[in-house]
Amino acid sequence: MFMTNFRCNLAVSALPSSGPFAEFAAVSSAGPVGGFGLAGGEALTETARYRVKRAIDRVVACLALVALLPLMVTIAAVIRLEGTGPALLRETRVGFRERRFGCYTFRTMSGAARVTRFGRFLRRSALDQLPQLLNVLRGEMSLVGPLAHAPDPCAAGRSFAELVPFYDRRHAVHPGITGWAQVNGWRGDIHLVNDIEMRVRYDLEYIYGWSLLFDLRVMALTLVRVFNDHDAV
């Protein structure tokens, strides 16, 4: 159930006054998460809008699963023909309010921990994420939201929460199959601290500026990227 009084309590050594997080520094870490109205006088209205978002998520996910079932069965069959192992994986991810859940995805790697030829295609086209529609139906994910990270993610030997201000605020909403960071090109492997900083910066921009129209914009851009730029989604 969506909690209107949920607040992100984030401990950081200092609030940045410059850089990619400067515009979020004025908001107390104990304050509301803007666009989702998790606190404040308009919480009831915002919560009603969020419930509409969740209803849309489930309806679209249900319709998409029915329409894409033949494609998903075909993908699963090709994965099994290409090598041994299950076609569908369930990997632990951190979601809403830092709750862990099993995130479904098509297997793209071999037993030798190498990306397979078909797996490379699935990743480029983002088709490996289609099983996450099941997570949307289960209420664990949304169609649009921050990317679901694995537990205790690190870069440069330090945790994301330690490296990036306001990182934990990503957990104020459900993670998404696609998101504002992904359609702006921030996806794939993380090699530099800047990689995760910019992803979180776009996640926060989405959370604080959220609206149903924003979701529609991200979904439309996702479709554009899938058909025109396989490296951008």
C-alpha cells in the first residue's frame, strides 16, 4: 500500500551546493519527495494520482503480456536452444521502501559468465526485460521508475549510498522497467562514479517532477529508442 507519510531519512556528510545534485540540496532529507506528494497539504490528491499510475501499470502490463506472449515464448525457446540453463532468471533487487524482491529477466549469459550472441541482441533491444511485466503485475515494479539495483551496489570500492547524495530517495517509489535516466542514455555497465551520479540525478529529477504525462513521455521515448537507438534504452 502506498504510504503518504513515508519520508526518506538519508544520512549524508554534507548537502551539495553545486554539481548535479545542487537543486535537491534545498529539500531536507526528512522532507517530502516532491512529485509523488509523500507529505504535505496535497498528499491526498497526489496519492490518488499515484493510485491511478499503479492501476495503469497493471492494466498495461496485463495487455502487454497477452500481446507479447508468442514473442516471449519464442525468445525463451531460442535461449534454451543456444545453451543449457533456464531461459528465465529471478534475480534479487531492491525496490520500494528498500524491500527486496525477485526481478524476472531473460537469461543473456552462458554458464561461463559470458554474454551469448542472442543475449547480446536481447540486451541491445531491451527484450531481456520483458519478463519484468510479471513484476509489475505483482506490484513490485512500475512501468516507469528508477532502475532496480542489486543489493549493496558499489562503484570504485564504495557503496552507491556513500558515493551519491540522496541515493536512498530512489526507494521512495517503485522501480521501473524503463525510466528517465535510461531514455537519456544512462544505462548499461557502471565504470565511473560519474556513471551512477548522473543516473541518480535523472532518477531524482523524475521523482520530484513526476506526473502521468511524464510517464507517458518516458514510455514514448522508450519506444523511439528501441526502434532507433538500441544503445539508449
